[in-house]
Amino acid sequence: MLQPLVVGLGRSGAGLHLTALARATAQAEHPLTIRPPVACDPRPEAGAGLTGVTVTRALSEAARLTPPETTVVHVCTPPADRVMVLTELAGLGYTRMIVEKPLASGLDQLDRLDALRRRHALDLTVVSHWLSARLTEELRLLLAGRRLGSLRAIDVAQHKPRFHRSLTNRDHATALDVELPHALGVVLDLAGPAYVLDARCGDMVCEDTVLPRMGQAVVRLRHRSGVRTRLVSDLTSPMRRRSITLRFTHGTAIAHYPISESDDHAQLVLTGALRGRRVFRDDALTAFMCRTYRRFAEGRTADFALHLAAARLLCDAKRVCGADDMAAAAVEGTAGTERGAQVHAV
């Protein structure tokens, strides 16, 4: 029996991970056999209103309730804190970990994290539920069947208004860190290895307040396969959109991912040699939790290479547009904090 330990009870930990775990354990067709969750967050108000969850205030306290050999740790802390939190968890003996995106806030931190992973034989799984989505599998089948011809280009649009959270919680340093990590793994999965051609970040402006590089983000990639990808995210948009458009030689496929946890339906629109529109349920985060816990239970290790490649692309995009200095400043801002106080939440 596996034991979930959720580190950080912000929106990701309390609102997404615990909710997805509850849905996964309730699935009659594929139930997960897990113990009730334990959580860790030092804030006095953290965990208020949660039921069925034991809340602790320090990792040392949580460790007394969660034996490392049967525990899966959900690391829901900001990327700037990540290496310190993972170092403490590894020191306590934990090896199975589900880590929130983005994996790291900069290349130096990513290298330190990867070295830590190899040194302690950590089985790290980045939250990448779009890779587990039914919609993504439909795109893989389209590619394999070649009924729309050869893939030529990919366009990604990830837009949503994010003013309040950006103004009140600087858990991410740039707009590159918020939505684009969801899609980077998918485009690498579909089109293969890539490098950054160009990257840009715009500011978020709200009345008299300006948040540098928290407004728009654009990244252009060139894949070794010859496919070109353009990813665009606008956190000042008045509308929500999460879509990936595949442009083939004989048509297009527009994949609309669910825009929030309030509706778990996806849409796939085909034009050209194949035509049609399908709408279907696609609770990708729950599917991701099910697959990850089953893999942990079966003793299978995750393929970390794709996650590492996606994280390196994100770090390179920051370097190209000059946003890596903000990531470094965020890490430096946490460097002097006591080690045991690194459990913040996203």
C-alpha cells in the first residue's frame, strides 16, 4: 500500500493533487490502493477545511508518519525552493517523488537537481498530465496513421487571465514558467528533440502596476525532424484557451485541452483529408495519478529523459530572452532561508 505525502498545500497541492488523488481512488474500474494522505505545510492556516488528510508543519514530523519505502511524495513547492526541498526529502530517505512543473527555475538549478537525482537514485516524475491525456494519445494515433500526411508545424496557444494570482503570489518568475511547461513535453513527444530558435517575454500591466515578464511568452523551436513549433502564452488574455494545432501536408488537427478543472472535456477538430469534430471526457490529471501510482507500485522507474529535455528547453528559452537573471534572483532570495522552512506552496 502506497502512502501519499503532499508537500505544500497551495492551489497545486490542496486544489489539484489531493483532488485528483481522491478521484483516482474512487474509480471503480481502476481503484488505487493507497493510504489516506499526509500533508506538510508550515503555515498555520494551511489545510483548513481539508478532510481525510493529516496535516503536519515540518518534514521531520511528516517523516514520522510516512515510511520512505511505501511513500510517494508530491512536491508542490515553488521551483526556486525545489533543490533544497528535494535535498531534505532525499536525506530523509524518500525516493519516489511527483514534482510540480516547472522542474527548475534555471539551468544551474536543473543541473544540481539532476545530480541529486542520480546521487540518491530518486525516481522523479514531473507533473505532465498532458502526456497522459486521451487527447494527446489521439494526436499520436494521427501521426502514426499518416492519414493527414507528414507533420510540418505545431502551434500551441495557452492563454488565460492570471492577474490576481500574479499580483499576490510570485511563485513563478516569468510567464514562461506558468503554462508552457504543460506543452513542451507534448511537442517533444510528438515531433522529437528540438532546440530554441527564439524566445520573448512581455510585461503584465494592471493599472499602475507592472510585473516584468509576467504577461506574454513566445517560444519558437526547431525539431531535428524538421518540424517547427511556436508556443504562445498570454496571461493577460480576457479569454482562456489551451490548444495544440498540428499542421500536416494534407490537413490540420486542432486539439483543445480542458481549460480548467471545472470541465474535463476535450475537443479534437480535423480539417483537410480527414474532417470532423469530436468531444470527449479527458480528466488527464487523474489519469496521470493513476498511471504514476501503478508504476510506483509495480516498481517500474520513470523515463526522466523527456522531462529533462523539456526543462532544458525552458531554461534555454529564458536565457535567450534574458529572463534567466530573474530565475537566478528568485533562487538567491531563498538561499539564506533556514532549510526546514523551505516548504512553501504553489
